[in-house]
Amino acid sequence: MQRPASAQEVAELLAEGRVTRPVGGRTKLDWGSPGSPAELELSTERLDAVVEHNAGDLTAVLQAGARLADAQAVFARAGQRLALDPPDLGARATIGGVVATSDSGPLRHHYGGVRELVIGVQVALADGTVARAGSRVIKNVAGYDLAKLMCGSFGTLGVICEVIVRLHPQPVDPVTVLAHGADPRELTRAAGTLRRLPLELEALDVRWDRRQGALLAQVAGRAARANAQAIAGQLGDLEVEIVAEDHTLWEDQRARQRAAADEQAVARVSFAPAELERVLRASPSAVARAGAGMAWVSLEPSPEALAALRTAVSPWPCVLLDGPEALRSTVDVWGLAEGPELALMRRVKARFDPGGICNRGRFAGGM
Amino acid sequence: MHLAPGRYIYTDVERALLRRLATRLQSICGEEHVLEHEHDLFTYASDGLLQYSVVPPLAVLPGDGAEVSAVVHACHELGVPWVARGSGSGLSGGALPVEHGLLIVLSRMRRILEVDLDNQRVVVEPGVTNVAVSHAVGPDYFYPPDPSSQIVCSIGGNVSENSGGAHCFKYGFTTNYVTGLEVVLADGEVVQLGGKALEPPGYDLLGAFVGSEGTLGIATRITLRVIPSPEAVRCLVAFFDSVEPAGDAVSAIVAAGTVPGAIEMMDGLSIGASEQMAHAGWPVEAGAALIVELDGPAAELEARFDEIEALCRQSGATELRVARDETERTLFWKMRKSAFPAAGRISPHYFVQDGVVPRTRLTGVLGRIQSLSDEYGLKVANVFHAGDGNLHPLVCYDGHIPGEAERAEELSGRILEACLEAGGSLTGEHGVGVDKKRYMPRMFSEPDLSAFQKLRCAFDPDGLANPGKVMPTPRLCGEVPGPYRVHPLEAAGLAERF
Ligand SMILES: Cc1cc2nc3c(=O)[nH]c(=O)nc-3n(C[C@H](O)[C@H](O)[C@H](O)COP(=O)(O)OP(=O)(O)OC[C@H]3O[C@@H](n4cnc5c(N)ncnc54)[C@H](O)[C@@H]3O)c2cc1C
């Protein structure tokens, strides 16, 4: 295991040409296809600085190995946050890992995903160079947006060494409207009603668990209470409560995005938001971002269960995230069909990593 | 203008090649949509940045995506470079034609293909104007990125420039609203990137394409996300003696945790100029005007609006006007949107810059611009997106005075340098195009530029798409470096692959 202390050192290690696997907080190491064994493990643990927190500009520069939770603590002192709340049970997730896997949580609804919040990136590339793209300012169109290319690339185009992120003010007085329902159609209709209203919700989730479900809508701001009442009034037949101490509710939503035990599987489905009903019906249990159209579905860890889910939600893409190695090595984790798009991705991979040394075999299409 | 174009002399071989291409294009798009005569082609010589102009030798107006694909395929076979053009309102010379290539004009492709409000998506052809999208989904929904040029500029151009607008501080930029693209690659092949769903598996090629300035392919079908229109909107304008206290007000508002829908600043010079055009009755002696618009749920707005008024006063506002109705609000925005055209009233010519600075550095950089303006003896009017620090200094000059254009250009360059020194960017929304490519090495190192080139080569290995734009110097792609080489350790049996 190598522990480089600078982007330059990372680049030098890559230049040696060994099949390399970057390692952050080890919270999602087994995501993706199993791939080839690494000849070199490269830990980002010494790249753990919050390099800059520019409170007045609402931006921050973070080294890849900085823990998300530590960075959030720094931002919180200024009443700010990085509006990115993926599940992070042991508080070990690093920003590099979150960006590389493009993981997100309930705040995805209002603030977008990693791709919306990362405004600059520094990557060590397979050719031994260190390249930057983006900048410290939220508005910038100079050069290609390579930061987006790196988000969700699972370290297969290079090693992310540093990111620049956009921050937001902490919300005032968040409260959650919680509505229970056991009918996917009704939950979908209720979510649709809220999506159509100009409410500026912080988050809009659905929880589904063996024929029991709930809709969760968080509002914040000076008029949060009044708005929560108004929302509750829109939910018709559902059984509604307003929860002021809503922290554990959302913690639970986040936790459900991960497999509770080693012998479970979780797949992520992206879908057009009105298709929520179909996704819920196909899922034994799930959490869904009802506005964004994303669901984390818990399923039995078998190839048949995954295939059945994919058929039921077709044509919407479905990626296996958590799951036992035995499953991940027998199925196509990514489910991305051969075609012009995958061919173009291969061309991108070939330009950035011609020798295939960056996390070989872990990405879609065997990249 | 001062940068008079030289006339390109075509060789016989080039002429013959273009003639062959023209014949192919006629059979693909119909004769009436292929332009070969100089008098038809003049219109397309420049985009919104008039100081550059090249009359293209050939232009085509395809009618749908299949025709675009066939056109690009023909170019690829004959090795002819091409430039895509939307409405030609770009301000960086992005759609400037190349002398030896084809101009592909997308303005016939203006169909709105699908309005899917259940999913909050709209699918359009690239020639559809920005404002037409909001019209198609209004009044319940709107499409937030709103460039001042929205009546004319095309969605294809917006995608390619990652355009912004006054409301982007709160709502984000074009890239945050494009969910799907059909792209014709430089060999004529068609790829679908994304669709109606967010974050599909694989590399985010959609994200990489947005803002690529026509160098990665042509977007022929675009899926956009639209959102519910805000319940209420309130707008005020605060006047200050100078830009410094106005800048303080911006910082105070943002620090208070408020995210205004828009927060725009005009300096004294631009207030004076716009007043001559828009006649809003604003105090022309004011040193700065700050337009702050709040939108959102009505109850939230009431609570926040009083705070904003108080913060403006505390920062030294000399006068505050709250728009009483929609007519007055429109008038405030007319003042803001008149700023570019009105600059023509105070100066025969001007250059618009588009540098960005971190918000906390606004006051310092504005002071620097003022002293540069004094040093060069040229007026610089300022109107800008204050919330995200995106400046639009208008460097005024008289092109009839020998040497003045050159000095104005030099001054513009010094302003960009000041933005970069403050930790900002060359361009916030207008793009690099031909105009700012020479400054790219000041913002990016050689490895950065070479990483950009890797992406470009993956999409367009032959360099046919909008050549000569974005990158500071022409580069070739070369072959993809050879396949995996056996590592010495492995060869020695010290490491195993599988
Ligand atoms: C008065 C005025 C005000 C403006 N205000 C703003 C503003 O507030 N914010 C802002 O961001 N911009 C602004 N602009 C700049 C300009 O309007 C935008 O850049 C706009 O997006 C350009 O769109 P267009 O259709 O005119 O593109 P064009 O100028 O025709 O082309 C721009 C670039 O896009 C490429 N292109 C066009 N269509 C496609 C396609 N389908 N696929 C791939 N590439 C394509 C071209 O090759 C070129 O590189 C303003 C311009 C003017 C004249």
C-alpha cells in the first residue's frame, strides 16, 4: 500500500504503469465490477486536508482523502454545508470516494448530485501528469468540464487528488412532512402533486418496505412551518404527520441506500420521475428520490432477482451497488448495453488511460 | 472594423473538393438548403462578436438529425472541417466559419418535439430559441437558464456554451438542466447521451459535452429539465454612491443565507447609458445600482424581503425602490438588459469581457479595473452578475482613432489578468471560442490543456469539428498509444495479473 502525500507523488506512481487501485475510506471499495487485482494500492489517507474554506465565496478546496464528515464540521462553523449527504455510517467516507462513485443522499433533490457541486478537479493521470479543470468560481466555462467526466468514473480515468466544491448556507428550521401509504400509485400521485408545486423542498423521498410506504418532504426557511401545513393539506387521503425533530428520519433514509448485511444486495435505478409507481412495484423494499427519479432497491442477492428487477423497470438503467462478491462476479454490474455510447466511452478511456492501469476492469463495459 | 479579414485564396484542389461536397449536400438536404454564393453567405461571416469575420465557402441548412448525420458523414469522408452555427449570437467567435470548411446552420431545426410535464422534461431540436422553451411549458413551469439574448439564441448554442443568465446564481446553468442529448459525432455516427433519467451508468459524457463549444459534435436533439414557476417574485433596486458599498451589500445578503433569484449590478456609466434607452427614471448621478430579485414561496419571500432592504440600507444605499407591479419589474430588467446595446450610445465601439472573480474579491478587482481605465484613458462601463462574480466590463473605444482599438484590446487583456490573479476565470458564460483562446495558457498549464485535448481526440480524432477554437494552438491527435505493455515486474514473474 502506497501513501502518497501530494498529487505529484500520485502521478509518479501512476507513471510506473502498474495496475492501480485508489483507496479512500474503504466504504464503497467493492462497488463496480470486481475487475483485475491491483498491482498497487494507493491510499489517499495522507491527502486529507481541507485546503481552503472560502466562507465568503461559499466554496472550498478539499484533498481527495479528506473525510466528508470532517469537512462538514469545518463548514458548519460558518453556518454552511456541502449539500451532499450520501450514506456515511462510520463517518469514514472521503470526498474522493464520494466524487468517484457519484454517491448522493436526500439533498440530491434540491442541490443536485456530485456533478452539480464539484466545480473544479485536480487529477493525476496515467501518463504521469497532474491536470486541473474547472476553477474556484462557481461560474466558469473556460475549457472542457472534465470535473463532470471524473464524477462517477470510479477512478478509471485517473486518480482524483483534489476537488473544489460549491457550498450552501445551512437551512433554517427544517421540518418534515411524513405521509404514510400502502399503495404505490397513491404515493406516486402524492409525490407528483408535490413535485408540481413551487415549494422549493429541501428533499422529497419515498420509502417502500414490503407493502408499507411513506412519503417524506422536508421544507426549511423562515416560513417552514406554514409551508409544511400547506403541504400536509395537499396530501389528501394519506395519513400525515409533521415532524420537527426529523434528523433520524433522514438518517434512516440514507442508511437504506446501503445493504444492511453482507448477504444483501442494493441496486440503483434511474428513472423518469412519473415512473415511480412501476419502480416501487418492482421493489421488495427501496428508498427513492421522488423528484430526481432515482431509487436504491434492496433485493435478494441472486442473479435472478437482479434480472427480474431489470426486466420490471426496463428501459430504465439499473446498476448493482452493494452485493456479495459471488454475485458481482457473475452478473453484469453496470447493465450498460454495447452500442455507440459505450463505444465512445471506450474511446475516452483509451485516451486517458491507454494501458488500462486505473482500476482495470471495474467500470462499465469491462473498462 | 479594425480586424479587417484578409481574403482567403482557394486552391483548385480545395475548390474541387468543396464542389464535390456541395453536390453531396444537395442530394441530402435539397438544393435550396445549400448555399454557395457569396451574397448568400455574407450573413454567416460573423457571430455576435463582429470584429472577427470569415465568409464561409459553403453553408448547409439541414432539416433534421438524420440530415445532420449525413452531412457530417460526407465531410468526414472528404476530410472537410465544419463549424456548427445556431443563431449566431455567441460572443466569443465560436461560430466563426473556417475558410476551407463547411458551415452547418441549425436554424431550420426548430421543432419542439415533446412536452412531458409529468416528468418535467422537454425535448427540442437545437434551433429552438431559449425563450420558446419557457413559452412551451409556461406559465406553470419555466426553464431557468435565461441569457439576455434569450429571444434569439438557440438551445443548441446554449448547450454548447453552457450559457448562463441573471437567474443562474440561484438556479444553476445550462449544464444543470440538460438531461439528454442526441449527438452527431465527427464521423457522422449518432450517439444518445443520457435521456429523461438522471445519472445513468457510465462516464458523464453529457456533462463533458455541455460547454464544449461545438468541438465535440453537433447536438441534434436535446432533453431539458424544467421546473415549477415560483409562486411569487419581488424585485427592488438599490442605489449607491459607488460600486464598493454595493459590493458590500451583495456580500451581506449572501452571508445572511439568502439566495436571491438574481442579484445584478450596474455602475454609474452603464446606468447613464441604459437610462437613455430604457427611460426608467433612475438617478443618473448614482454610482451603482443593485437589482435584487427574490422569488419562491410567497410566505418565505415576505420574511426575506425586509431583511434584504435592511441589509442594503446598512451597506449605505442612498435610495431604494421596490417594483410595485409587473410593469415596473419589467422596467428594472429593461434597464439591465439595455446595458449592452446602450453602450453604443456612449461609445462608437466596445469590447465586452466576461471574466469571473470570487465574490469576496469583487471590490478589489473593480478598483483595479478603474485604475486600468484611468491608465489607458479609456472608459470602462460595468454591468454584471454580482451574485456569482461574473463581470461584464465594456471597454469603450473609438475604432476611427488610430491605435485605440489595439489599446482597448490590451486593456481588456489586463482586466482578464486581474480576474485570474484574484483566483477567477477567463469566461463565465460567453466561452473561449477564438477570442479568448490566447489567454488559455494563463489559466491552464500544459498538462491541463493536454487533458482537454485527450477528450477532444476521443470525440473527434481527425480534428474536423470547429477547428481552431478553444485551444490556444492547433494540436493533432495522433494514434491512441499502443495497447497495454507488460510491466517489467510482471515479466519477471513478480506480479500476477489474474
Ligand atoms: C446581446 C447579447 C446578450 C447576451 N447575453 C448572454 C447572457 O446573458 N448569458 C450568456 O450565457 N450568453 C449571452 N450571450 C451570448 C450568446 O447569446 C450565447 O452564447 C448563446 O448560447 C449562443 O447561442 P447561439 O444559438 O447564438 O449560438 P451560436 O453563436 O450560433 O454558436 C455558439 C457556439 O455553439 C456551437 N453550436 C451551436 N449550435 C450547436 C449545436 N446544435 N451543437 C453543437 N454546437 C453548436 C457553435 O459552433 C459555436 O461554437 C449574449 C449575446 C448577445 C449578443
